[in-house]
Amino acid sequence: MSDTDDSTGEPESRPRPRRGSRDDISAQLKFRRAEIERQVRATRAQFDEANSRIEERAGRNLVKATLIGLGLGLVMLFSLIVVKEIFVLFGAAVVAFTVFELVHAFRQAGRAVDVWPAVVSSVAIVASGYFLDPAARWSVLVGAIVFIAAWRLVAQMAHPAPRRKLDVVRDLAAAVFVQVYVSFLASFAMTLVRQPEGEWWALAFLIIVIAVDIGAYASGLNFGKHPMAPLISPKKTWEGFAGAALAAVVAGILLSVFMLNNTWWVGLILGLALLGTATMGDLTESLIKRDLGIKDMSSWLPGHGGFLDRLDSILPSAPIAFGLFLLFSGAPIAG
């Protein structure tokens, strides 16, 4: 049948659903759902566009970086407060992965550094920072270096293609550097955790270093115009450093007063000292990556790069934090 009236030829009028009828409610629900889906798609597109701009400017995926940072932070917080030995296990695992990726970076750059001797030695050095006294810890470091050097020399003699003496010396220097730069500096954090109330000082120094990183990132992203060290790290700016300084001082004072039960000026010293070590550690790692010709040590931590990209500020800060603990905590020293 036609949709027109037989007598007039006009379109046949169809009854509309009554207001409040089932068809009307269903249509309204469909309209609402379509509107919500449209808004969700538009919001997601805006978020993706904003995140892409941030990633292009800052060189990292903000969402992934935040989620991974929160996850690692929760593990760190739980292990420090609940059972110190869990923190030692967690720290040894992180250092082992860091050494693994740094050794691979050196190998890609042409240095013959042995992977597994370096990883095993790193775990031993880090564990000694918690379980052994200072004299024994130095013995472990020296023993690890001798073990790594002997392994490399034996491997070199057994290799069918001999390397030049200068290359062998550079190989050994790279292997020793990995242990001193990563494993030995990280062991100071374990020594600090071992002390009475040392877990709170360790937590404080880690929070301050994280605050330095966040302050530099946020301030540099929004206000950064003047490069701080363009030949080493072009994206680091003096505006970012100013934001890092503000974050470090505020975090240091608050943590000293409310968590460490100390004075505000101790927090000021703690914040400024760790601002310096964290910044130098960040620039040092940038210099290493620039020398090796890489952007990130690895891609194991999406949004962050590699483990060393997260530990670069922490490693040189650990011995300074331990030294400040000895000066200002007033607690008896263990080991």
C-alpha cells in the first residue's frame, strides 16, 4: 500500500507515541546513550591530543608514566614501612635490572662487558649494604670488581678474535664503572634502611628526589625557555630547575618537621642537598646516554624509559642522605 491517502494524495499521518509511552522512553534512552557516547569520544580525543602534545614536548607518555610511578611507589612504601627485608629484596631486583640494561647499553656501544657476572656482583654489593658492617661491605665491592675483571680477562683470552690492549682497558673500566655507579651507590640506601628509624629517612629522601623530578617536569613543561645544559640535555631548563628547587625545599621542610621529628632548617638542608645530587645525577645519566648515542636505557618502563632513567637521581642522592642521617638524626648507628 501507498503511504498517501487515497482521496487526497497527502502523506498519511502516523500517530506519534504518546508522551511517557514505552516507545518515547526508549527513544529518549537511545538519544541519551548516543549523546553520552559522543561526549566520551570527544573527551577522549581531547585527552589523547593533549597527551600527545605533552609527550612530544616532554618526551614521555604521561599516563603510563604516572601509573607505573604510582605502582612502584606503593611497593616501595609498603616494603619500607612493613618489612625492611622486602625493601632490600625489591631494591636488589631493581638494581639488577638496572645493571643488566646499562651493561647491554655498553655492549651495543662496542664495550665487551659481561652481563651475568655484573648482575650477580650487583646483587651481592646491594645486599651487603644491609646485612654486613662497613668493612665487610668494602670487601664485597673489591671482591666483586676482582671477580668481574678476572672473568673478562679469561673470556678475552679464550676469545678467538683478540682485542687491542686499549680496548680491553676500556672494557674493564666500563665494567667497574657499572658497579660503582649503580650497585655501590645503591648500597647506601640499604645501609640507611638498616639504621634505627632509617626507613623514615630513606622514605624522606626518596620522596624529595621524586618531588625534584616532578617539580622540574611540571615547571619546565609550562615555563621552560632557557636551556640549563643544552649540550648534555637540551630539554632541561633553568625554569624547570627553579620548580625543582621549590618542590625540594617545601618537601624537605614538611618531611623534616612532620615525619622525621626534626627542625625546619634540617629539612631545608636536606632539600637543597638532594636538589643538587638529584640534578647532577640526572645530568650525569644524560651525559652517559649522549656518549652512548641512545635516548633511553631501555623501554621496560613505558613512559619512563629504563630503570636507570628512574634511578639516575636516586643513586647519587643515597650516600648524601645517609651522611645527613649521621649528622642530624641523633640515632645510634647500626653496623
